[in-house]
Amino acid sequence: MAGTKTILVTGATGGIGRAVCARLAASGCSLLLASRDAEKLRLLGQELSATRSGTFSWLPVDMTSDASSRRSGASCAYEAASWTVLS
């Protein structure tokens, strides 16, 4: 994957989502990390930034909550034009 790709990864802080983040970051992608736990997102973003070359942003969101999803979607809508993949 080219380093210019920006990918939204939901469930980024645990299990498969975290593994996906590590793999995508290793291939040079920039990531928008989404998960419920803001502190875990911050730590993951820092960890990836320390060892990888992409750009890593994070967005606390509870995807099981319509209200939380709408708020988060509205707060990052301006970035959507540069997104390549949603997971």
C-alpha cells in the first residue's frame, strides 16, 4: 500500500483491530484510529508514531451508539475526501 493512503480503522485498540493497525502502519499508511477508549487510542497513536512513518490520528467513538457515531462522523467529515479505505 502506498504511504498516501488514509484508512479509518474501527476497534483499533484491541485484538484484530490493533493487529490491522500495526500491519497497515508498517506498510506506510496513515491511520484514523477509532475506538471507545480515548486513553488507549492516544497510547496506540503514540506507539505507532514512535515506530512508523505515517500520520496517526484518533477518534473516540462508541460505534454501538447512534448519537456517538453521528457526533464522531460530523467531527471528521472534512477528512473524508482523503480517506481510501474504511474498515
